[in-house]
Amino acid sequence: MTAKSGRWLRFRMASILVLFFVLYVALVSRAFQLQVVSGETLGKLADKQHKKSLTLYPERRFIFDRNGQKLAATVMADSVYVDPSNVEDRRKVSTKLASILGVNRQKVAEAVSSEGSFRWIARQISPVRADRIRALQLKGVHLIEEPRRFYPHREMACHLLGFAGIDSTGLDGLESKYDEYLKGVPNEVVWGRDARGYRIYLDDNSSSIEDDRSCSLFLTIDSKIQYIVESQLQGAIESTGAKGGTVIVMDPGTGEVLAMANGPRFNPNTFSTYTADSRRNRAVTDCFEPGSVLKPFVVAAALEEGLVTETDMFDCENGSYRVGDRVIHDAQDERFQKLSLPEIIKHSSNIGSIKVAERLGREKLYQYITQFGFGSKTDIDLPGESRGILRDSGEWRDVDFATISFGQGISVTAIQLVTAMSAIANDGVLMKPHVVRCMVDKKGRVIKEFKPEEVRRVLSPETSRRITSILTDVVEGEGGTGGNARIANLSVAGKTGTSQKFDFDMGRYSAKKVEASFIGFFPAEDPQMVILVILDEPKTCRWGGVSAAPVFKKVSEQILRCSNKNVGLMEVATNGNNENVDIIQASTTETIYHDTEVDESVIPDFRGMSIREVLRISQNRGIDVKIAGSGWAVGQKPAPGVRIEENQPCYVLFDSDV
């Protein structure tokens, strides 16, 4: 090899080495840029291309009545979705799914033909439909379980409970008011794809389960009383042709609402099929002119101020009394001459009530009306409460002052009215109304307890007893307007009301449209319950003493026969994992909760479960279950808690339209 060729070879090798070095530096620099400088951004892009996630909404906690009766629960329901990129025969899939689900085929076809790898087809379908879809084994079609809110008693306490949406969010009633406590922490399911494009489920966000601090609610409501109230209210609406109605039962000593019902009702399991107007809790949202049921508060104020006595006589002007440019009459063309204070209430004289208010004066009348809670919210733990309508006394004309004294020109809510009457029944002390007793975590521990809360004293105990005596004569005395509320062997105090509704089209009070009402409490000497009954626009029996008072009587008699508001030992399930909790009523204000073992010798409560859940539990317990229907369990025989007998079948009824 010549010297020249040797130099050329060395030059070539050096050039190659330099080129390799440059390429190496370039590759290292690019790798550093991709992995370090842009690593996080590119990683996110890769995850977006290869990983998908789905937020699974949490199971809402239970709502129980005061005795542990389950009023709202959560069941697992299958939802259908498709991976359009993995569907082979789109026409077949669209046709099959539309047929099974009973939905528009074109909408399903649009979802199946869309871009991406995830589209919902139907949410929370019935078990029967889910099984049919599962049996087809359609490629690209998937089922995933989601929690669905379930109300085992359907319409019962519907306006009180409210409802939750498909995303497990409370939308109305207690479900909305306590949403942050009832709603758990969402969980996220993540999946990717392997080299062949098949779906691989990765670890989910299990830490969210540990952060779940959701609670169940125990209400003041007694489901037995609630059932009685709703049944009687519905019967009264039908028999009188009323547009609707409201009934509230309250413990006057604690402010606990034992029942709250509106009619007509709705089924919260299918709430979207009802109008917003029909779902409104009128007991707290709607205002109405109370009419004569306001008169006891006017008389009580005058008694408290020492301006009248039971023996005072008032000239009722032979049924016609001029105030300014208005002539005011007594109802039903009554023509009273002179009436005593008790007789004014007993016969419900408008003119007599005006005469009492005149002694009191407008400033004092306004003071006591507001002290009883009218014109302001009660702050009950329910959404949508109205404050009513009460103008300042400085704005009253003479005729306003007169009409307000017998319940016109003022608007109140049902919850205000029953709370105010409870103050009279409670020796003059106004209590804050509430419907939730406590919140309990998954282990049965009380997280928060709502004890009775005194708002203020409105009347002295002596005045309360005096007005109670007058109200007792309304029901028990001869010729009183409340005679239809009388209960054998039990003293009842109460007041009837029939208020004309204002016709805004005509610009005057209607001669036909009225609110018929009765409010009372028993026993009069030691009040345990205050009950308000309101019928909206009854077509027959338009007077409160004729239409509303009998409802009070029927409700009271049934409560006395079959209900005890003081809770004894009750077992209630606190979640779906058979964790139980005892409720032991130690006193009226002290409740102790503690864990207990599941008693496998008795029939479990299957209500609210799917067929699969019922079969699983019954097989584990060795119970012979007979199934009828499809969907979710709505009834069973024998009842929950009955001792299991050998070879005794348990019949469970299912309904998919709940």
C-alpha cells in the first residue's frame, strides 16, 4: 500500500467515525428531548390515544324512616355502551339493540357509526333487557353496572324524599338538600388496548373508595303514619273532587315532622315522566291565605296582652260590619249579635275576630303574627321553602288590618301554619321543624345528630292552656265548627278554615274556589301530635269543617290504633354488604347506634334487590325463593325478619317499571 492510499484510508475512517459521532449525539439529543423535555406532554398524548377512562358514579347512601324502614336505596343496574371502532356488523348491532331496548333505531345507528371508542346507548336498563343483550355476545357492545336510585315504596313520601338523577346527583327534596352527604366519591375505570386491539382493563382508582365518607339519613318520618296520611288524603281528594291537598303531622314538643304528604303524588323511580309542577313539595313551597285558622293566633295574642278575657262580650253587628268603604260579613250569612271570646272562635265569626284585633291594635297584631313565624321561613331542612306574604303593618290600610285578623290579605305556607299551632300545643314555645334526625356512616356511627331546637317563647304556658281550652270547645262543644274532628274518648283541640282564593283574572275573590282546612292537636291536655289538613278547591263539601275535619279524624284514629311514634329496638341495614346497626331509643333525645351481627335465621329484606342478588343471598342462606315478575324486588312474603322455617318458600315479587 502506497503512502498516498494509506492517508486516504485513514481519512475515510476518520470521516466515518465523525459521522457516527454526529449521529450518536443527534440520537441522544433527540432521545433526551422526547423522554425528558417533552416526555410528560408526549406521554399524555400516548395515553389519550391508547387509554380510555369512564367515571362510574358512586352508590348513594340509604334514607331510612325513624324506625329503620328503607325509603331510598341504591340498586345496581346494567348500562349499555358500544365501542364503534370494534363493531363489525353495524346494521345488525343497531337493529338488535333498538329492538331489545325499544328505542329509535336511527339514534342507535348514529352512535354505532360514530368516531371514537365509546358511546352510551342506554343507561340503567332492566335486568331482563340486560340478559338479552348479554346473550347475543355482539362484538363491540358492552354492559357495565351503574348504581341506580330506587324507592321501594314508590309514591310514598315522594315530595319529601325528592329524587336523584342518572348521574347519582340529588335533584329535589332531601336527595338534593343532603346531596353532599348521600353521594359518595366517584370511581374511574381505565382501559387500554393490546397489540391486537383488544380491550385490557387497568387498575381503577381504588383510593377513592377509601375517601368515601358518605352517610345515610335517618328521618323523623314514621312510615306507618306517612302511609295513613297519604291514603286518607288521596281518598279525600277523590271524594271531594279537590284539585289537590296537603297533610302534615308534627310532634309539637320537638318540631319533628312525623308525616308530610301532598296530593296528587308521583313515582320518584320514574320522575322524568311527571311535570315539575306535580313534583313540587307544596307543603313548603306554596303560599295560601289561611282564612279562619289564623283566628286562634289573633285571640291568643289578645289574651297574652291581657286585653281580653273569656267572659268579654263582642258585638258582631248582626253579621254586617263596615270598615272604610268595605262591608264585611260573617260566613254562610250568619247573623250573630253578641258573642263571647270562646264563641267567636267556636262559631268562627269574622266580625268577632276583627273586634278582638281592634283591641290589640295593628302594631301588636303584626308583632305576634311574626312571632308565630308567619312572614319568614321556618328553616326546615327541605329545599324551596317560601317565606309567605306579610306586608309591614305600616303599609296596612284599615281594611287590610280587618281582613288579616280573619286570615285574608296574608299568605302562609303549610309548614308555617303547623309549626305555629305546635307552639300553642307546646305551652307557647315555638320549635324549629325538621325532618332529619341524624346522619350515620357505613359503620353505624352517628356523624351528626339534629336535636330539638327551641326558636323562642311566643306565649306563656297559661295563655297556651286558655287558648287550648277555647279550641277544644270548637271540636267538643255543641254547635262548634269542628265537630267532625271529634274522637271518642280523646280530647281534641282544633280550628276549621275555609278561605276564598283570589281570582287574578276577575280581580276579586272567587265565589267557588276555596282552600278548606282543619288544624288540631291531641290529647288537648297533653298534646302529642299536631295535624294540618288542607284540601285545594274541593268541588263538594267546600267548608273546612265538612271536608277537612273528617280527614283529621280518620288519620288520628288510625294513628292511635296502629302506630307508636316512640322507637323501640330496630334492626336496619346500613349498606349492601350486610352491615347492620341497632337503633335503641334510650330517651326522646338520646339514641345509641352500634354494630350487630347479621341474624341468618330470619328472612332477609329482599326489597330493592335485583333477581341475581336475591338468588345469591337465598342460596347462601338456604332459602327456597319463588320469583314472580322481573326487574327489582318490590314485595315479599313472608315479611323481612320472620323466622326461617324448614322447606318454607319465600315469594318475591319483582317489577321492572319502578
